[in-house]
Amino acid sequence: MGDFTDLSFLRNENFDAFVERLNALSMTPQELERLRQIREDEITTSLVKLNSDIYKDEKGLSESDRVHLVSASIIATIGIAGKVAPLEKSELKSKLEKNNRDGDIMIRKIQGFLDEKSIPDTKKELIIRALQNTLQTENINKPIEGESQLKRVFRKVVDDLGLYYKIGLTTDFTGKLLNEMYSWLGFTQDKLNDVVLTPSYYVWDFATGSAGLLVAAMNEMLIDAKEKCKSP
């Protein structure tokens, strides 16, 4: 099932993902493949709806702002077991206190995640700088009726997508996310710039996209090895 340091997997927001992973342990390869196909369709539908809802309901956000907000929300809620706790919705207080606005809190969580992942400093600084341009702006942190725009978007991302990137099930979630968010940007009207994901029945992949397929393939090989290889 995974490594757990506490019982947070039983919280309401995490429980569905836990049950999904539990059920997957008893599935045949054919059932897992069918579920993967269903999940991929659901992910695409959820991502399209998420972009549409943010565009419709949240004023003043550019295409790149939407990409940054979704990316930042996912990074902040992945967490690293025993090292970086996932950011909870309740931690965003929508206050205007200096260095403790919702955007400041999220940036600190992302910084901690990247530090633990040993991301090269130049790349880490690039990521943080790009996200800061959106997360620390005044308008997005200003509370309206007790809640900032940042918290509203964060809550929607977690509610709409959280299940998919927590359960895994060999789905190339990152690739799907990359492909959909790429289409949100204006320059994708030029079809020469379109992104094509590596089909899931291939394992050979130069990782020039998200590398999510390679990770999914590695997980499949590890599962197979543990079942069939008896040598330590």
C-alpha cells in the first residue's frame, strides 16, 4: 500500500484514494488496464472542466496564471512521506499578514518539496520565480468575503484532481496534465507546437515530456519483479 507515518490517509479528502489503491491490489492486469483507460478519460474531462470553471468564475487570471495555479496546487499537495506534509486547505487562512498570505504559505511548501527532491538550484530558482509571479500578486491574495482567489482555486484543484494524482494506477497523469495545460496557452493555436504523448503501450521514451510514462513503466516492472523474482 505504501509507507505511512500517521493515519492521515483516513481523512475524508484522502480516503477515496486509499480505497482505490486497496482495490487495485486484487485486480487482474486486464481489469487494471480497463480502469486506467477509464481514469485517463476522467482526467481529461476533469482538466477541461477545471480550466473552464476557473476561466468563467475567476476574473483577472491569464492563461499562464491558470497554469501556474494548477501546477503550484498539485506540487503543494503531493508531499513527501515523513519529510514534507501535503498542504491542507485549512492551512490557507486568506489573511493579509506580511509573509503569511496564502501565496506565501504555498510558496514555502513548494520550496520545501523541491529541496527534498534535490532539484538543481538553477532549475529550482526558475520554478519558484515563475510561480511567485502569480502566487504572490496582491489581487490573488486579497480576501473577498473571507476567502482569497488563490484559496478558491486551490480548493477546486484539490477537489477535482486530487484523487487522480494520489492513486496512480499506472496512469500518466503528469503527461495528461501537461498536454491539457499546454492547450490553455494562446500560442497553441499553432498546431506545429502541439504536444503528442507517447502511447501507453510503449516503454521506450526519451523523457522529453513529463517522464510520467517512464515512472509508470518502472512501477509496473517493480511489481512484476517482486512477484516473480525470488533472489534477494
